[in-house]
Amino acid sequence: MKLVVIILAFNEECHLPRCIASLKGLASELVVVDCFSTDSTREIARAHGARIIQHAWVNYAVQFNWALTQLDPDTDWVLRIDADEVLTPALVDEVRSRLPTLGPEIDGVYCGRRMTFQGQLIRYGGVFPVRVLRLFRYGRGQCENRWMDEHIKVSGPTINLQGEIIDDNLQSLTWWTAKHNSYASREAVDLLNLEYHFMPHDSVANLRGGQQAGVKRWLKEVVYSRLPGGFRAFAYFLYRYVIRLGFLDGQAGTAFHFLQGFWYRYLVDAKVAEVRRYMVDSGCEVVEAIERVLEIDVDLRIEPSGDRRQAARGD
């Protein structure tokens, strides 16, 4: 059984050794998809025996789906993990024991995911652990073609594991806010697409499937997106911080719930409003407004052929 782990990376020298260490004894092959890092990311990956391929960044979905086209045909399973994440030993043991026993009808495997913020594990607010599909049978899964909050989607049956992935980013709060400013622009594109339909709508939203990701996406697209901008961000923060007891996460938790639960979502709404205002003032269409205001070219797409000649192999 060949299990290939894909890690997307850009300047991840502070996270990559820890991430790779958590995969010890699990991966048959480690593929690091580098977006032309300027630090020692590639050297670290090469020292740990990873295969390195490089591809210019568009968004996470494009990068990951392109990486899938670069895998060898004898690959059986694919595991997606971010460089700032680690697998818990319990999840590693569970994957080792359960994966070989799965029947050919099983397409994907869900596990839990938790997050730390400024060194503290977030326990309240109703956001963690979230169930994520990160392990899937090769050829039967791919990433949603979205600009933000993308999930792996499969069409066949899935199973649930109890082990968890921990997201523990070691960068500063300044880095975090800059990153979420970029995220806000990308999420604004997805929200605008619900209204203007300028690109295909690719979504795991599903109330009937019973999976957490599908239900949450449905609520976001059908309920949250129709609430007034700004108000919905404030309402969501109150839900997380008061009703779901986010205040119990302490000082670091308060910062997290306010910044991620309110500030970030308010910023998304403000960016959506800015694009709409630019459309009115300039008379241009939404795609042009997005490119001028948010500096995002929504016409960029992954090359369907997946030409392996674009890949740069490491040692």
C-alpha cells in the first residue's frame, strides 16, 4: 500500500521539520510542493527525503489539484497536510491500523482538526474539533475549485477516525493578520460568486450527507451569506464567544475569537462592499472589479493536462 503525503509550502523552514517528524513511519512518499521559497524550505525537505516539485501560486485548490497530477500512478492513498500542522501519534497509529483493512468501496477518511492560537489550544467557541477529510484514495478525490475554505471532496463512502491533526502556527500575530487579510480577499471572491455567478460553483454543501463540513458549508452559503453584511459578522462572534462559551478560552482565546470570528469576517464584508461600490462608480463588471480592487484574477485555472514536465524534482 503506497500512501503519499502532499505538503504545500512557501517559506516554511520553521514548521516543516516538525510536520515531517509527525509523519514518521507513515508515508511511503513525501511530496513537498514548493512555491519558490526564499528560505531553507527546499533544503529541509530534501534532507528528509522528500520529492520537491515547484509550481507558481494561484490559490490552494489550484496548487493541490496540480500536485495530484504529479503523483505516480501506483499511488494508493493521498494525505493532505499543511506545513504548520502535525498529526497526533494517536492518528498515526489509527491510520496505520485501519487503512489496510478498508474495502475498495471506501473513498475517503475523516479525522478531527484542532487549532492553537499564540501557543494555546482553542477548546471553546464551537469551532474545534472540526471534522476534515484529509486522507483519500488516489484518483477518487480532489480539492474544491474555490478561492477560500476549500475541502477535499469524494463521491463514494467515507469513514471517521478519532485521531486529530493539530494546526499550530508559530508565526507572529503580525504575520497572522497579514495572512488573514489575504484570506479575506479570497473569501470575498467566493461570496461575490454566490451573487453574480461568474465562475462555476464548486461546493461540498450538503445537509443530507451528515458530514460536518457539508452542513457548515450549507449554512454559510444558504443562511449566513443572505444576512446583512457586517451584522452577520457581529452575530457570529456573539454566537461563538457568548453562546458557545468562547470566553472560557482565556486571553489568547478572546483574541482568537474576536480576530477570527469577528474582525476577519467583517473585513470580508467590507471587501465585498468595496467591490460592489467600485462596480457602481466605474460601470465595470464584477470580474474586472475584483481584479482591480482585490488584485485577484479569477480566470486563472489549473492546467488540466497536468504535464509532469512542469515539475522540478529534488534529490
